[in-house]
Amino acid sequence: MSTVMSSARGVDVCAEYGLALALEDFVPVVLAGAALVFVARAVRGRVPSAFPVALVGALVVTLGGLGKATWKLLVATGCWEYPILENLLFPCLSFGFAALSWALLSAVRGSTVTPWPFAGFPVAAAVGAVWMGDTWPLLIAAAVGATFLGLTAATYAFRQGKRSVGVLFVVYVVGTNVLPPLAAQPNQSAELQWAEQLTNSAVQLCFLLGALWLHEQMSRPPASAAAEEQEEVPA
């Protein structure tokens, strides 16, 4: 279906998104998706029972990101509007990050933690979004989930003496909370949009590098990991 579409903020998105910009939007999605899969695999190394939940969470978050990027690409190429692709983003992020946060915290602690707060928060946000007729509750739930995930990973890295990896996760947390509000501002120049998206790609690359270390660290036998902790020199 082709239509001239205006967003809720009064901007003609058919004119706002160029093809190159839309294609670049897939880069942070792919980087983040790969990072989340490695996070899920890290969870399997410590708490195998939490791995299915972590993997589903990673796939759900990636699905939401791919849906939004595909929506933007279709808008840029022919102004084809499929709102379901755009509207997948916040529900997928809120539920997916909640699942990953629960799984990673379980892995860090070495046993499954109480799941109800992690499951209840995105459900409450979804109910609030339906009641308000607005996606803001889901956006908040997604931001909280991603922040919790990043801070859990950062805390673990710092405790292992890997300051450089901890900083990577801190960069991810900061980018997760700063970039979306900036990107939501209306009437942005093409240069500013490029700067935001390239910065987002760099942030997700930091997350991927941290996730690779997390996977390597948590995949080691507990005895080996404990011995390394005693010998670890801060990076």
C-alpha cells in the first residue's frame, strides 16, 4: 500500500528518510542482534535453564529492530506504509529486554532469580499503553530493561577486573538512554540524522565487543573462571 504518510510529530517521513540512511539503520540492528545472541549464549554457560528465555528475548528484540528498519526502508524506497512493522519495536524491546535482564542476572548470580518482577513490568507497560492509547509506557519499559541489562553486564565486568569491558557496557547504557530522545526530535537535518545513526552503530559495536567477552568469560568452567579472577589484573 502506497500512501503519503505523516508521523505523529507532523513530519512527512516519506521525505525525511533517504535510501542510504534507511539502509544504514540495519547496521546497529545487526550489531545489537549479534550481541544479544552472545549474551544468551553466555547465560547458557552459567544457568542452562535460563538459556531458552534469553535466546527468545534476543530474537524478539532483534525482530523489533528489523521491523522498524524494514519499515524505514520501505518508506524511503516507495513511501509504502506498513504500520505494523514500525509498531513492533517497543513491544518487542520491552518484553525482550525484560527476558534478557532476568536471564543475565540469573547467570551472574549462578541460579535463577524470581522472574515475576521482570515479567510483570512489561505486562504493566503494555496495559498502560493500551489504556493511554500511547506507546510511552512501552518505551519506558524498553529503556529500563536495556539499562538494567547493560548495568548488570557492566557490574559483572568491573567485578572481574575488566575495566575496559565495563566501560564498553557503560557506553552502551549511556547511548541507549541518550540517543532515542535525540532521534525523536522533529525537523532534523540529514547531517544530524547521519551523526545519530553512526553514533548508534558505534554504541552497538561497543555492546557487541562487551558481549563477546561476556560469552567467553561465562563459557569457561567455574573453577577456571574463579582462578582467573584471582590472577586478573585490571585492564
